[in-house]
Amino acid sequence: MRSAAMRNIVFERHHFETHFLGNPAKAETHRICHENSEDALTWNVFARLARARALAKVLSTLSTVSVGSEPELYLWGLRVRLMMRPLPPRSLRWSELATSLKQVYRDS
């Protein structure tokens, strides 16, 4: 299963496998192995932009907002920290998003 899922991850493979694949905070990671996986596409595009430190430039280009410094990247409620020493997966959760998701699922 892990090798099937990882075949669609082109950039930052170790980081994805360590922090996202099988992480209970990331729903449905099993879908990464599908050929038309939107999550795999999302990871590959944003991980590559983050590694190249191009997120601010892309955001500024696509919006009317001038972004001065490189923004923090969150995917699926988990912080992507490619430039820093990896932290344990639970410490990468964005607490406000996690709280909001609990509220949404509790109310539904």
C-alpha cells in the first residue's frame, strides 16, 4: 500500500511519507495511490513551490495582495515545514483548524 501511494508523490517524498501518509489527521490518504488523485497533485504542486520558496511570488501574482515574506503552508490541516527540522506529526497540526473540524463533524 505505501509503495502504491508513494508512486504519485514526486516532490518531497520523505516528508510526505513521514508526516502525511497514514496520519490520522489527514483523511483518506489511501486515495493518493489513485492515478487521478487530487491530493497527490496538490502535494506535488505546493511542495515544489514551497521548496523553491516561490509561494509568496505565486500568491502575489494570482491575487492583488503583495506578499512580502514566504507564507506558511498548510495542507489538509497539517503544517508543511520543508525548510526546518521535521517535528513529530502531532505538533504539525494547525490547532484552530483542528478545533473547527471537530465542531463541524460534531454538528453534522
